[in-house]
Amino acid sequence: MTTNDYSEIIEKTLCELKKGEKWEDIYSKYAGEIMKRKSNYVKNINSIKHFIDLPMYSSIAKLKDTSVRSDLRYGGQSIGEIKISKCGIAKIKIKENIIADNKEISKDKWYSWDSDEAKSIRKYYTKKNKSIKINEHYVESRMLAEFSKKSRKEKALPNVRPVRLGNLFFQFTTPLQASKKRPKIALTSNKNGANGGGIDILARIKTKEYSNSFNLAVIEIKDENKSSESQKDVMSQAIIYATFIASLLRSKSGKDWWKLFRESKKNSDVPKKIEIYVVTLMPKGNSEEGYLGKLEIEELGATLNLHSLYYTFNSDNSINFFGTLPEVLKP
């Protein structure tokens, strides 16, 4: 893929967004409702103990609800759900019948978070009694855990942190389908509004090149590196999503989303110049790479910085990273 190929994808994405202009109203409503309920979410989510092997995920549709509902995952797989009522009462349910601590735990049955059954559920999974499938969900989970580490000494890749909403991991649902390098608007008339593809990881990063306290990064993950889905093709998908994020920040709710992405209590104007890093995250391999450099979206005042990031998992559970992204991050 050349700069012209990628620039054409950007133009097609902008045309699709102009076709489906009601996405601006949908995402403006999302932003308003999330901001209104964010403090309640954070308070309730922080009221229960978090387990590194059982991360909680949400979505922009769930985050606008008054009650806290989150997906519970193990090894990237959805294994259950947690809900916390307005008054802070937490419950858990799982998707399969298990035997834990000699107790029969029934699927789809709600248990109080502090009950013996709930404690047995958490112990069952954190003791790794369930096998893990190595797929994209697993890779995403490993990367979120790695990027979320607070100690710089523990991090294999410095200055990369996932954006959270309501203190929860989430996949940012877009109004676009991005498969096969053909952006297509995907809006529905139901209450959720948008059902396009999701950004695997939306992150904040600090780089050597810019003085900003952070820049956004759109990270597209693959668990394989093969010629049928090469790095250049994966980058095409990531560019579609990054173009949407730039458009979102220039929309009528852009200032709200900028505040949410910064996870800040202070209001701040969206910069006149938006810098978004667009990153493919794949296993080390030999698939064909596309152009890696800068792409300008003049009508949005945005620059897309295209980078590669490759990984290998080590036997000691550590991760090695390669590619162009590590070269530009602040040490």
C-alpha cells in the first residue's frame, strides 16, 4: 500500500461519514450520557475488588445506562457478567455450569458479589482451572494488561496506556464497517444507534516528537501474520477507524469526547492540530508491509502517524516488542 492507496481509503471513509450524518447526533448523545454517569460508574466499579485475571469490559452503549453492567473476561473470553445497582449492590453470573470448591455453580444465575458462590467463581478462574484459547481476544487481553501496568520498570513498552471509560476497558464501537478495506456506514434505528466495527485498543501515548502530554493511538490487533491478511491490509482497517476518531473530535461533541479520552476532570479545547497514531499490532512475521509515515487529513486538521508494532510471547510470560512504534515513544 502506498500513500495514495491509504489517502483514497481516508477519502472513502469521509464520504461514508457524510452519507450517514446522523452518527453525529448518536455519538453526541453517547458522550452526554457517559459524562453524566461517569462518576457513578467509577464509584461503583471501585467499590469491588478487581482481579487481574478477570478484567471487566464495557461498551459505550452500556456506559450510558444508569446501572453498571460489565462483561467479565478470562483469557480474553467472555465468561460472565457483573452488574452493580444504583445503590451499589454487586452481583455476578457466569455463562457455564462449573464445580468450584465442591459447589455447583449454575450458569445464568445471579450471585451476590460477596457470597461464597461468587468467591468460588473468582477462585476457579484465577486458579486457571479453565483452558485458554489463543486468539485475538486473548492477545487483546494480554496487551491491555501489559499497557495498563503502572510501574515503568515492569512495562515492556513505555508510555502507552489504554483509554478507559468509567474505569473500565472497552472496545470503541464505530459507525463504520471496515472489512476488506471498504468503509461502509453501519447505523441502526435501535436504541444503541451504531453497530459498526470496534477499535481493538484506543490508547494514549507519549512520544519524542510532540510536546503534547499525550496523543491518541488507534491499535488494530491480529493474532496471526499471514499473506492473506498482511500488515498493509490490517493498516487499511486501522486507518478507517482513525479517520472516524478524527471526525468525531471535529464533530459537535468533539470537546466532550476529548475530555473523556483524556480521562480528565478539566475541560479543554480539542487541539487545532490532531495527532493520531495508527498502529498495527501483530506477531512477528514476514507479511508485506505498507507505507509507514504521515498522512494528512487537511479538512479535519489531523495527521495520522502510521506505525508497525510486532510482538512475541516469551515462556516467562513476558512480551517483546519490535517495529517502528517503540522507536518514537518517550523512554
